[in-house]
Amino acid sequence: MTTKIINGRVITPSEIISANVYLDGDKISAVTADDLPADKVIDAKGLYVSPGFIDIHTHGAVNVDFTSPKGETVEENAENVLKAVHFHMTHGTTSILPTTVAAAPEKIVYGLTAIEKAMEIQKQKGKEAHIIGAHLEGPYFALSMAGGQDPKFITDPIPADYEAIIDRFGPIISRWSYAPERDRDASFCKYLVAHGITPSAGHTEAIYDDMLRAREAGCKCVTHLYSCTSTITRDHGFRRLGVIECAYLWDDMDIEIIADGCHLPPTLIQLIVKLKGTDRIALVTDSLLVAGIDAPEGVNGSVSFILEDGVCKLRDRSAFAGSIATTDRLVRVCTKDAGIPLVEAVKMATVNPARMIGVNKGQIAPGFDADILLFDDDINIETVLVDGREVYCR
């Protein structure tokens, strides 16, 4: 079936244009001013027509934690995962990487089993939003940079543990965040790359030498820059670059940013974009299970947190524990508060994460997957299409 979207402001990677968008099944077939035949017409009525957002770092929503979905069976766990995925879809996320946290190996396996089953259910029932793999955040972190991660599970990379996890779940694991200074010979990083998994430096106090070793082994990404990432330190008066400076120094290093206006204030978002440009930045929510619900507090393993000022904080308010953001909020903060052009903000939520994880998504152009949003000037999501099908209308 051919679907035509008319009367929209179409967001491309470089500009906003007036054009009709044609979908042939689950692919975009044409973007043109020509009036071509179609079986179905969607009138955008002046709304923006955008690629679906891609969130490559989220821990859950609506009381569902992707590490601990809390079902009685694997099937119930999977349905809970899909419940959280559905919530994020209503805020424009059409592709998602459910993300686990630092935990015992058996707990990580528990979460991955639920994610894997949710992906199987999607194949049988059709997709509301694509689960395009899993992201493991930890447990190979710096204790000093634990943030909202449970410190009792933080450790050096243990080959027997990560090899068993990858042997079992390698095909669905897309990314793994770790602290490069704990991977002293880069063997963990090399193992990830050899198995097609993207390494990312996160929750780390790495210095330049650590980052250089990781980069040479294949680590080309930084997890939530400025959140639990090291900066310049001094050793007997000699200054050493940290992760933040390495991210700016190396043009081919991708970065995540939690652009919720809390983890990064608008002025810092402006600085990051000025120094790094928008081609290597991915907007991520890093949302916790309390996103989308009216809850004053929550727990991540043995780490408890409170909700205050639009963000999750550790109970003693010493640091943030994670966000309650959705991807539409990230784009809204970037455009409305940080003054970033809409085309660039959307690129950071679509084109860039799609490239980083290697999926045929993130652009409104012929041949790309037909995951499309209609939203207004305030980034309120009005309609969501996944695989060319309308799956949500506000």
C-alpha cells in the first residue's frame, strides 16, 4: 500500500522543505513536490514531518525498569518492557535501545532475557516502536563516578562474566558502556568490537592515556558527556586531559548528551554544540522507571532517589541519578531553551544515533524506513507512524 503525507513541513538532515512524502509499505519511496497516486492520504495540516526519534540510552518508564521488569514470567517481563516502549513511542521514540544498569551477571541476564522476548513478540504482533537491541551500562565503572549506579556491583571487567553474556545475547547487544581505565589492556573493548558491539566510555575517571588506549581498540563514543565523565586533572603540576577534553579533541568521537535542561543547562548544551558540532552528538533520555508516572521517589537496586525539579536526584541531593525525560523534551529544550535550529536538534535525535548503531533509519529520504512523526511548533507529538503504519494519534 502506498501512503502519501501532504501539507507538511518536511525536516531533512539539512533543511526544512515543502514536499509530499510517499511511503511504499515500510519504506519511504519518494519525497517530491509531484502529485503521485496513493492508496491513502495523510494531511499533515502544516505540522512538521520528521523522522522518528531514536533513543539509544533509556532505562525504562511507567514503573518499568528494563533491568528488572518485575513480571512473574518471561512473557510478563517482556510485556512490561513493551509497556515502557509504548510510552516512549507516544513521545516520538520510534526506535529504542532498552538499557540495563550495573548489576550482578544473573540480573543482567534477567533483563536481557525480557528484552529478547519483547523483540520476539514484536516480530509476531508487529511493532509500535522498534526495539533495535540492548545497551548495557556497566558494571565495569569507576566507583568515584558511580552516580546513580549501584556501587556494590561495580567491578573490573571479568572475562567469564562478559563472555557468557555475549555468548548468549550477542546478537541483540548493540552497545556496552564501561570505564576504559578499568580495562587496562583494552581486552574488553577489543572483545566487544570483535563481536560487533559498540564500546562507549561512561561513568569513568579516565585520563588521556586511558582514552587513547580505548580509542585505538575501537572505542569511539562517550556515554552522557559531563555526567560522570572526567575532566582535566593535575599530576604534580602537569595537566592531563580527561574524557570530556578527549571528546572534543578527536573529531571522530561520538557523544551522548542528556539534553533535559537539568543534567545539562541550556548554556552548556550551547557550548557542547559550539565545540563539537552537531554531526557527532546523540540526544539520549537516560530515563528511569519513574518517567511518565507521578511518583515522588524510586529505587535502582540499593540506590534510592527522589524526583525534584524535573529530574531524579540521589536521596541526599548530592548528584543526579537519572532523568524522567522523553525524547520530545530533549528536542524542545535544544530548540526552545538552547536556541539550536530545529533541523540540527532533530538530526541529533535521528540521523546521528541511527549512524552510531547502524540502522537504516533517521532520515526522510527514499529507501529509509518509514518511521515518521508529525509534531507542532512546540514539539508536541501529534501522529506516529512505524513501518508506514499509523500507531499513535494524540
